[in-house]
Amino acid sequence: MLLRVIAAITLFMVLAPTARAAQWWKGTTKHFVIYSEGSREDTEQLAVKMERLDQVLRIVTSTGNRDETDSPSAKLTVYQFGDSDDIEMLIGAPGSGVAGFFIPRAGASVAFVPLRMANATVGPGISNRDWADPNEILFHEYTHYFMFQHSPAAYPAWYSEGLAEVFGTLRLTPDGFDLGAPSKDRAYALRTFDPDLTVFFDPPKLLDVNMIYAGGWLLTSYLSFEPSRAGQLRDYLNRLNKGEKSIDAARAAFGDLKKLGKEVSAYRTGRIRGLVARFPGYVPPSVELQQLSEAESAAIPVQLRSRRGVTAKQAPGLAARARKVLEQFPDDETVLLMAGEAEIDAQNLDAGEAHATRALTLNPRSVLGELLLARSSMERGRKESAQFASAREHYLLANRIDPDNAEALAGYYNTYLFSNEAAPEGALIALERAFELAPFDDTIRLTLAYQLLTEKRGRETIAVLGPIINSPHQGKRRDKYRSIVAQIEAGQVEAAIPLLRPKMPDPNADDDSDEE
């Protein structure tokens, strides 16, 4: 997967050796696929932990099993390997203290967590083991994914991060869970909490990030668990998504904001509320476990780097590594697909297509094989527009194998968009279905927003853009789309359409980001 990333994190060295002699394990549950270079027990424990987190989220948010799909592409893939230093190297930020990260991506959402914590010192008397909690990070990020998968809406930054903080500290017990504990990493920010809530409901252009997380947790926790405030948070969010200004929606839902601020401030120093649940006779989720073959295990270290994303400068080095593995295992489907992806990322399209085609002869129902051929044809379409028709065929073949693969659905629409052809109704339906399946994928979200705006559906366009313009993470990108929304609200739709039109990602660009 080719990823354009900001120059500041291009320190990641794709040639750094991380392969281990031990074979990897794979654990599969209803919603997750876990790849671990640890033991069978390590793999099973992580798989059960993630599946239980998903269960808790469904219970607490009353999501149940709605919007479920049997598509394998809907499962989150988690790679568990090395220590926290290896995770820092993977993200390209040595010494940052990052102990895990998550990339929401249509058909290929992925997370990376360490098998163990490094014992590096990150501050006076503080080690990585004390400072970073991989579970908390993974739980936090998965909550974001879950929110936008099952309840996509325009969430204010304080609530989006606050809810993720609430579930980030979830404690699983043998027969239930405890929810609501504060994060130890936010203790200092909580001590300086400002009870003036207008900074949340009518925020300045720059809102302190620590306050978004710490204050967001405090406000979300209070509004979620305080009985006298029952239903008010939902009312506020509903009003917000109907178009009311945040400050007006807050006053209507919560009443006197100064009174609320004093209550929240008192809550900070008092007894924190939460949710404790126990289930008699509870049976943990089942996990299907298998030890990968020698060939599959050899492919994983290259595969996980492709799934993390590589820059144009990094891609050739990773492709060289893939070739070495392919020399050892020339007839393994997993290795062929891994090598095909690496070669296509490196713009070696002939080699990538050859590997994908060979994999398809071994397994004609390989969705990834068809998607790789489609991606390669899309790249060729830059110079030869007829190649978009070839990509279209491969996306259709992938869709026949897996009707709910969001990448195939969105890609099918894009073959019309980037070839400047009028998209037929089937392509419009495919785009809408891709968005239903992967509302967390900003690329698909922006593409749908563009399509809606071409149909002069301005209000719906603004609603679709809501999560982006309310994001606390996206900086200039967020401001860009806020400006476009302002144009739409001012009735300047024709001027806004070209600004919103998606462009094909430039494989040679290393100065932009498509992940948080």
C-alpha cells in the first residue's frame, strides 16, 4: 500500500532487519485477524482482548450486530511484533514513545502493537514501561474506528477524543468489565482543567490538544454517567448534526453552561463514575488459531511494512526485500501477493502484475490479486486512459468474489472519475455502498462529498464532511475543507465543486499525509 507521508517521518528505514527465525501465528475472530510473532498464547490473548473490546462497545453504545457484514475485508488486521522501539521505527519517529498505532483504511484497516515494551528512558525517572500502555492506545484508536464505522456523524473534537479516552482505559475482568477509569497520562492536564466550557462549545481556532483529550474525557465521562444529565449528551449531538451551532446546541441540551462547568469541575476532584458489568457464566470469544508456514512467516515482515505504507523513496528498498523472499518461496500465494504489492508500490508494474497473475493461477478467488491488478491498471491510466477500463474489470472481478469489499466498490467508481467519464448509476451505488462499509476512510468520504456536491446536494455534502472539519488532528487539511464548507453555505456551489474534486494520489509525492 503506497502511502504519502509528511517529510518529518521519512526516517523509517525499510531495510532495517526485523525478521525473526520463529514462525508467526495467526488468530482469527469474528471482527479481527491477528498476526503475532509471539507464542500461540500471545496471539490468542490479543485476539480475545480485541474481540471483547468490540463486544463492550456494542453493549454500551447499543450497536448490537447491525451493519454487520461477512466480508473478510471488514476485519481489522493487527500485527503484534517486536518491542515499542520497533513500533517507533515503523512509524518513523524514534524516541517518540509511540507504543502502537492504527490506520483506518477501506478494506485494509490495520493496527500495529508491540509484543513487549522496551525499557528505554523517555524522561527523568520514567521508562517506556511506565509511560506507554499499548492496550490503552489500541483501545483508544479502535474506539474511533468503531464510532465512525457504526455511527458516522459530525462529532466535536472533545467528544470524539473523550469517548476514545473513556474506552481506552477499559479493564476486562474474567466475567465482565470495568469502564470509566481516568488515564494516568492525563493527570496533569486534568489538574489544570478550566471549568469555562465555552472553550469546548465555542472553541478558539487553536484549542490545547491536551485539554481536548483530558477535558474531553472529563466532560464525556460526566455527561455519560451522571444520572441527572441522562439523555442530554445524545440531545446535544443530535442538535449538532441537524445543523445547530455547537454553542446553541449545548445551551439547549445542557442548560446553564456555567452551572455545568462547576459540576464537571467538582466531578474532577470527587468520585469518578463508571460502569461495572459482570456476566454469570460468561464464555470468552473463540479464536481460530494457526501457525503460519515458513513461507508465510517470511512474507509477514515485508507485508506489514506495505500495509503500514511506504513513501516513493522507501518503496524500492522494500521491493528488493520482497524479491529475496520470493527467491526462497517462488510458488507460495502469500509470498507472490506480498511481492506483487511491493513491486507495484515501487512502480515496477510489469513485475507486480506478473506476481499477482501468478497468485491468481494458484487461487482464482484471490481478492487481493484482483485488487493489485486493478491498482496497477489505475497507475497505467495516468498515461493511457484506456487502462481505466482494465482496472474496472479487475474491480468488478474482486467485487464478484467479495461483494462487500469497500476498496473494490470505491475503485470501480474511481475508474469513471479519473477517466473523466460520466459515472453510471451502478458506479454511484457502488460509491455509496463503499461509504456505508467504510465511513472511517476519509478518501471515500471526500469522494462521496464531491459526488453529492456535483448533484447540488450541498447540505448532505456538509454533513458528509462533518468528521473532517471537526477533526482535532488534521490541521491545514481540516481548515481547507472548512473553507470549502463556508463557500457551500454561502451558495457558491459551482466554485466549490472543483476544489472538492479528488485527484489521483501522486506516487512520487512524499509531502502529504492520508492518515492521522
